[in-house]
Amino acid sequence: MKIGIVCFPTYGGSGVVATELGKSLADHGHEVHFFSYDYPFRLNVFSENIFFHELNTVDYPLFIGKPYDLALTSKIIDVAKHEKLDLLHVHYAIPHSVSAFLAKQILKEDDYYLPVITTLHGTDINLIGKDPSIQPVVEFVLNQSDVLTAVSKSLMQNTFNHFKVNKEIQVISNFIDFSLFNFDQNKIDKYRSKFAQAEQSIIIHVSNFRKVKRVDDTLKVFAKTSKDINAVMLMVGDGPERQHVEDLTRSLNLSNVVFLGKARSVELLLSISDLFLLTSSSESFGLSALEAMAAKTPVISSNIGGLPDINIHNKTGFLCDVGDVEGMANQAIKLLNDADMLDEFKMNAFEHAKNFSIENIYPIYEQLYTDLLGSKNV
Ligand code: GMT
């Protein structure tokens, strides 16, 4: 098959999932064309089956910003026609499914039929998508997409709650490529010693530092935990809240917090850690928590969205109410104070994460494409 994939190139779950799926498709012999405004950061392989199409956005004094969605539409039309794409898979509804719909309509004028799959990821539905300024457009294009998928049951349910969607939404979980987590113990020990002494625990948080992640709660959980536990906190990622959280770290006089920014070696950083914290107010899936578990790191997280499907309470970690800093800190102290329990949770986390391996999820997407191309409705 010749497959177009539209995604954001940045340090976020939807871009990771789209890129890893594209890499797997290429490994299975499909031709994959990525569309994005920059080179996707996880597209770090060479394959004769992978092509990247960067958008050419125009700057013009009358516009507020650059018309990204129009540039994307035009690029899809051009590549679909010349490369003869069989289908287009867009990740994150806004504005990608709008551009996909427009491109599909324009291509129809030339009797070219381009089936579209939209994968819903999170804030495209739960936050920005339901804003009245764009809600009707999002609702319309969701219904126009040939296939809709969501990364969790919770996101599927929220989509039906917020939008009048008149078609099925297939739930396909996010996945993990376990080969990225294959470090030998020497490497882990060596890397760990760069951040912590032997007697110290490492607690980690990875996100894009947006308000929805409630990173100040993460820091407050660490502040309380570190009163009882000798620990270091690694803050990985960057985003709008980072400065505020760094300021809070200083005002709380926390010297053992390290901000690493958009580190490339996230899998290794997760592998040297003892505990992952994710205090978000909304999380449709929580890929970062699943990645932590794939690295044998238990998770203390909020109990919202898709997180309870990944983080099994009292087994792979603990779930607490959003904002329950005290509860999360108490669970962290309990876990980090009990070496046997910690070892057991590490193995439980790893075992549960295996249910989400790419080998389990990839065939579902491939089948979806095959069924779509075989269906009469396209
Ligand atoms: O929707 C977002 O906030 C961005 C998106 C991303 O690109 O990182 O995150 C969402 O999609 C991820 C991949 O499917 C999920 O793991 C995240 O839980 C989800 N984020 C939220 O729901 C806040």
C-alpha cells in the first residue's frame, strides 16, 4: 500500500505514535509518505520506503500566522496525485482532518478517491476541539472521515459526549516498540550514577509541560516525598509551564530537581528511574506512563481518562484523584520505602506493558487499511 501519514513533528504522543506506526509500515514493505511542518523527531531511521513532505507555508502581512491547514491540503493533493497514495491517515483531528477532508473533495474533482482515517488523540477532542469557535467544523469533518479511531475507550466515549458523531469509533490502543528499551544493566548502572548516588531513588516526569499536565502538582508530590525519601527528580521535556515550574522549584528550595529539557534518550532515562509521576487533569491514554512501564518503572498517576487501563492500581503503581498531592506522595513513600514491593511493581509494570507491544497493535492498523481499501463505500 501507499500510505500518507499526517502528524505533528514534535515531542508529543500523537507524533510518536504516528511516526512509529509509519516506520513499522515501511518495515512491512508499505510505502509511507509523512506530511508535517518539520521533520518528525522520531523519524530517526533510513528506509527506502519512507518519504517526508515538509509543508511550504506562506507568510503574508494580512494573515494572522501562516495558513498551515491550506498548505497541508495543497501538499496532500500534490503528493496523492503524483505518488498515487491509496489512503491518508491523519493523527490529531485539528486541523489535520479538516485538511484531509478538503484535499479529498478537491481530488474528487479529478475522479481521484482518497480514503481518510482520522485517529483522535486527546486534547483535539477533550479540550481545544470542543471550543465553540471550532466545534461545528470538527464535528463535520469527524463525520466525513471514512474511519475514526480513538486511542482509548475513554476518548471514544468523550467524543460521543461532545460531538454528534454518526459513525463507529474503533478503539486502537497506543503501543510500544520494546526494542527501544533494550539496555544492558551496565549501561543502566553507568547512566544512573550520573544522576544519583547508589542510596538515592530516581523519580521522573516526562511531558510537554502544558497546563493539562499539572506539573506543579508533580513537583509538590516530589517535595513531600523527598522529606521521607532520599531522592532525585528528573524533569524531562519542555513547554509553556516549564519556567513557572522551575521558579516553583527555586521557591520551594528543592536542590535535587534536574530539568533536562527535550532529552533524546528518554527510554534510557526511564530505565534508570524508580518511579514515574503523571499528575495530569486529563489524559486520553498516557503514552509516557506506558513507556515508563516498558522501562520497568512503576507509575503514580491521576485516575482519569485512559490511565486506569494502563496503570493498574496497587499492581503497576497507584492511581489517585486529580490534585491529590498528599495521597500521591504517601503512595510514593510507601513504594520507595519497600524494596520488595518496588521490585514486584517494576516487574508487574513491565508485564502489563507487554500487552501494548507494537507486535500486538500493528496488525490491527494494517487490517483496518486493508478493509478500508476493500470496502465499497470508499
Ligand atoms: O492531545 C494532546 O494533548 C497532545 C497529544 C500529543 O500529541 O502528545 O497527547 C494525547 O495523545 C497521546 C498519544 O495518543 C496520549 O498518550 C495522551 O494521553 C494525549 N494527551 C492528553 O489527552 C492530554
